[in-house]
Amino acid sequence: MPLWIRDFWDWFWYYRRGKIKFTVYGYEGNYEASAGNGKTFVWHCYGNTPEAAKEMALFKLKQALEEMQKEH
């Protein structure tokens, strides 16, 4: 799939609606997640289960958004 189609799909189904997109990858019993809201993205969030990795990604995304608000 071309990159521009994926980017448009993400914008249309996630970011335009104010949703957060999560991606979780499994590696030998450990999981890595990334999350983004269209403007801010975090990655390298690890956990022993997919849910734990997703929770860590959400936590790091909230931290990043709070840090951005402090700068403005």
C-alpha cells in the first residue's frame, strides 16, 4: 500500500475524529506499542502483554501532550 494512502486512511479514521491510533508488535513474548493522535507520536513502549504495551503507550502519549502544553 502506498504511504500516502495509509496516511490518508489514518487521518480519515483516527485523527479527524480525535481518536488515538495504537500499533502493537509482538517479539518473542514481549510487545512493543506506538501511539499517535495525528500531531504527537510515541513509540518504543514495551510490555509483557499487548494490553500492558498499549497502556504504556497511552501513558507516554499523555506525558508528551502535557509537556507540549507546558511549553506553550
